[in-house]
Amino acid sequence: MPAIPPPDVHVPFEDTPMPLAALAADYPHGAFVATHRHRRAQLLYAIEGVMLIEAQAGRWVVPPTRAVWIDAGLEHTVRMSGNVRMRTVFVEPHAAPDLPYGSCVIAVQPLLRELILGAVDVPFDYAHGSRDDLLMRLLLAELTVIQRLPLHLPWPEDARLRKLCDAIIDTPDAPHEIAPWAAQLGMAERTLHRAFQRETGMTPGRWRQHARLFLALERLASGEKIVAVALDLGYTSQSAFAAMFKRHFGIAPSEFYR
């Protein structure tokens, strides 16, 4: 499916004098929104489907019951896995001192979910002191106490290290041992380890582990069987995959999208 340019419908929601504005947009499976950025910070949430957000610094996987906070001005793309019913809240920078800074995935508790859904029906020129204003103020207050989640895959800037990361994403079932990669990239093994740790905060092995789990989220969202996902991603068994999944996300893969 060809890339979808960022819709102009966003503009009034970002230019309103009010601190918050929200809109709804639905996308088919495989839709890809091309590189863009917003003047405002953005809370991106999907009632259904999974969103994969990519920026220069990394990737975020956003399943239902989660949302991603995107800092103002950050260039990013959005890819849809499954039919996505997206709900977006644009937040004026520095609207509150305790808002999250640093793009991240967050947990969406029931109250925050209902506030997001309610905000979509609020006109972007709502009046101060109105019910709509109170709803938006409560939404803003909820954003100051959100819980960050480990659904970010940091991406190195070094072009050589990015080649290794691209290979892991393209062939997640391959072992990707460091010695051959170091030789191919013209680096000593210890140099590769140090550079990778410095740029991503992870060892190559841990990064590969995270990458495979994130790829699993996307495939599980499309309804694939757990055992097929596990074996295709290089795990020796469904139970080995389930154990790693639960260790990272705190829940079994069979329960993640319920």
C-alpha cells in the first residue's frame, strides 16, 4: 500500500488557542503515514489494531490498551497492523509542567481511555469553564501520572550498526553472531559491543531479543498463531517464546490483546 501523506485535517487542531484538541481517524491494515511532524505534542491511541511508530532515534510498538506520547517536532512515520481505529490528542507544548517529555509508550487505564474517547467529540474551540473544558483539564491531569512502558526499540545512529539492526529485523530467526558481523563491519568485537551499548543502551544480544518481541507483537495483532510466530522468529518452542514474552511484558502472549 502506498504511503499516505499526513492529512491537512490536523492543522486546525494544532492551531487552536486551546491547550488540547482531539480527533479520530481510521486506517486499513498496512496503511503507512509518511514522514511528518507536529507543532504540538501528540498522544496517539488506537481503539483497535497496532501502530508501529518509527523515528530516527528508534521504534515504538503500540498495541490496544497502550498509547504513544510523541514529543512536539519529532519527525516520525506510522504503520498500521490490522485495521486501526486511531484517536489522537494534540497537546500544546508546556501546557502542564509535569507532562511526559521524551517520546514513550504509556499504559492507558480505563479513565484515560474514556477521556480520550470523550475528547474526540469536543470542538477545538470549546469555551473556558464549560463541561468540555473540564473534560480536557481532567485529561491533561491524567497525562501527568501516566506509566511508561518498555515498548521502545532504540536505533543506533552509526550506519554500520544500523546495518546489523536492519539484518536482525529482516531475518529475526538467524543467530546474528557478533564475530562474523564485527569482521563484516571492519570492527573489533569489543569495539562493536561498546559502540552498540553506547548508542542504544543495550548489548546486541538484548537488542535482538527486544526486536523479536516487537515483531511478535505485530504478527500476533494480525491474528497469527503463537506457535507459528515463535518458530518463525527463531525460538525453539512456543513455551520458550511465551516465557520470554511474559518476562518482558509481564503477561502471556495469549492474554496480551484481550
